[in-house]
Amino acid sequence: MKVLFLGIGSEQLGISQLASIVKEAGHEIDLAFTASLFHDRFNLEIPWLNRFFDETNVIIKDIIEKKPDVIAFGALTATFQWSIKIIKEVKKHHPHIKTIFGGVHTSAVPEVCLSYDEVDYAVVGEGEQAILDILEDIQAGGRGLPINNTQYLDNNGQLVKGRQVGFHQELDEFPYPEKTIWEPYVNLRDNYLILASRGCPYTCTFCFNNFFARLPEGKRGKYVRHRSVAHVIGELKWAKERYKLKSVDFQDDVFTVDKQWLLEFCEVYQREIALPFNILVHAKYFDEEIAKALSDAGCKWIQMGIQSMDEDFKTNILQRREKSEQIILALELMKKYKLKVKVDQMLALPGEAIDAQEKALNLYKKYTPYRIQTFWTAFLPGTEMLFEAYKDGIVNDEELKRLNHGEDFYFFRNQDNIKNPELVRIYVNYEFIYRILPSMPRFIRERMTESSVAWIPRPIKNFLGQIIDVYAGFKDMNVEFSTYAIFYLKNIFKFYLRKIGYSNYRIAKVYANTPIPKVLYLNGKVVQLNESNTERKEEKSNVSSV
């Protein structure tokens, strides 16, 4: 069967992994993607520009012409309605197409997703085995039998609900992600996305891990799991040869959670890959030995979630267990080892005292990161925070319905959760300070207060904050900024090429036509096969023979 994956906004690692598994099972794979310029659901939101660059009809036409048997989509709350619109139009021309929805939004509210005619199967939780079982069921004509980690409606409209099984424990059993399907759409060279692990040691009440970690029935196994160092390095060596990588971006929730694995990785990475890379960390999983190992291995940028500096609130309400001293130590070590840190700071958390922002501001004045990234609290379906907000009347019935259906949802900048205009004004002031603080001279930083910027009109604060924030990112040569800017420029260029009739422009440059290596996991070892499958190369932690 021909399985087409649907993507929006940026490269999605879930698509890459599932595509490799579907391909290995003998199915044909394809990708339909839109950058959704100026409405990418993650960063930029400029409606009038998005209307000009809108490519909804282009992607619909692309799917119709490719004539897939199955469309697979990993839904976020912010992208669910977009996907429904696309598939609704496609099914008008090809009503036989079956659709498989997965992702965190589907896992949170599968019944809501299945209420749409455009959704045939809803995968709840991890989907590697589920998607293969669903494809087998489709080929058999739909047998009406339960499928693990899957829900769907049978021919009589009755819900068929499979068992929620435990998390897949051995990640080395999966093939390398199928990156080549992204080559027409994404510059894979500048900042190569990769996952070395799955899961998070925390279940913060605002995060999808809050419910996702609890999905399995019965024995769930470990939620935090790592690929072996050999498996990760093997993928990177292939990518380095094919794309001549400039930097690597590890998307793991907490990259430093397993210290023994990390120290082994840093040693091998420094020897075998030797490229700058960036990671996400948690203050509780960071010490001097880790900082030194990361610095020696080539780590340049770190993102660390702080979210709130009210320790009691963070422990009891957010279910985050780090202490303020651990945050301070982590910031000191990052400065000592020249690791540029971007911190995450949440605004408008329900129940948090406003003076928590002042505590955070005092921290950032003394231990100034290169960037402070702010997030207005967004209630995500399935999370404990949304449940409590609904119970406390912060979210009403209509708002809950719209959230569960993914209607008008914008993740980073949604200020609708605050009903008090005065509180909104105060938070806007703090957001402005956080954005400009890292770029200010020390003597100005020390004097900045919420009231000192209150006189500046809000539109000017928004404009200046964005300009200075972007300036700081480029000044510090942050690969995240440069990659994002290049992604937009190349997709704008591609947009105009399509306007004049040229549609074969591929954004990623391929330097070596090296196929993705096939790997097996036998007796605790990663076994990489060459192209002819006649020679095996066994790897442990030393992967110099890959």
C-alpha cells in the first residue's frame, strides 16, 4: 500500500520514525508538507502574510495527484483542524482513502477525533506497532477486531477500543529514521534533528507527558528509554556523510537524565562526530562532571526549563521537583564551561502569585542567560492543569470543547486564559523585560523593574521585544535562529518558483547518495548491514567501525 504522511510547519521526528518502519514492512511511503509560512503553529503568526503565502490548495492538489491508499498524521492541538480541512477536501476526490491519526492530541482525546468523518483510526500512545497492525487490518478489508493502542468505529458505528500496551523498551530495535523524505522541504544540513531517548522523568501538569506516561494498562515498562550510543552515532555518521552536517539538535526532553549513558556518549561523539550540538536539560540532572563532558564534546547551546521560581508552587502544583539552588548551580556551571543557555519562563500560570515573576527577574539579573523564552500558559487537552482549570471555573464548557477540538488554538502566545486586564498588563511588562534583559548592559539590567517599563505602550513593547529578541539570537550566533531564518527564506523562494511553474526545487542538498543503513538488534548489539546485506558490522560503545 501507499502510505502518505502529512506534515506542517517543520520537520517532525515522529513522521521520520514511522515512515522508516512502514517502509521496512514493504509499503510505499511519501510525504505531503507545507511550511505554512507566517502561521506555522509554533513561532510566527502574521495573518496577512499567511494569507498571501497560503498553500492549502497546493498541498490538497499534491495529495490528490499522489493517490495514496492511506494518509497518516501526527496531530497537535494546534494542527488538528488544519488536517481535518485538508483531508475533507482530499476525500471528496478519493473517498476510499483511509486515515490514521496519532500524536499527542489524538492520544489525549481519541473520541473527539473519531467524531470527525475524516478520522478512520486513532492511535493512542506509541504507534510503531499500531500503524503496522492498522495497515494489515486495512489490507484485510477491516475485520472489526481490537488493535492495540488504537481506537476506531466499526461498520455499525460502534467504538472498537484496543488494549493500551506498555512502552516499547528497546529503541535499538527500530530502524534509523527515514530522513530522505524531508529533503524536498527541509535543509537537513544546518541543524540536524535527532532523538537519542524517549520520555521524561517528570509529569508536569501543563505538559503532554502528564497523561502520556500513564496511558498503558497494567505493566508499562520504563517511560524514559535510550537508544544505545552506537545506534545514535551510527545515524549521525550516515547523516554527516550524506548532508555534510554543520550542527546537531537533540530533541530529547531531558538529555542528561542518564549520567552514565551521557558520559559514554560525549566521549564517542567527540571522537566520531565532532560537531557543535544543542540539547534540553533539567536543573536536577546537571552537575560539573556533566557540564565539562558536554563542553568537551562540542555542546554549544542548552535549553533549560525554569517556568516558575516559586518553589512551593512548582512542587505542589506543577509537579516539578527541582530546587532553586539546583537552578542556580546549573546556571553557574553553564557559564563556567561556556555553554550558552536559553531558559523557558511561563507566564500566567493559574494559582501562581505574581511575585514569582519578580523572583525570576532577580534570578535573571544575577545569572543572565543568553535568551529568556517566554510561554503564555496554554491548557493542553488531557493534562491535569486543564482538568483543574475546568474544575475551578477558569475554563468553561465552551472553551473546553474548543480546546478538545483544537479550534483557534495557538500554543506560545495565547493570552485568553487571563480574564483580569490588570494582570495581563503586568505579565506583558515582565515578558518585555525578559526579552530585552540579556541584551542590556549590566547597569541597566540591575535597575529594570516591572513598573519601569509600564509607561511604554503595549504595541511598542511587542515590537521592540521581538526585534531585540531576534537581534540577541543572531548576535550570539544561535543556530536555532539562523536555521529558522534560512528555512523561511528557502520556502519563500520555493513559493515563488512554484508560481512560475517550477515545482522540483529540493531544499536539502545531498552531498553523498548514501542510502540509510539497515540495522538489526541481535543479542544486545547493534548490527549494521551494508547495502548488499552480505557484510555485518557489530557495534558496542565503540562505533569507529560503523
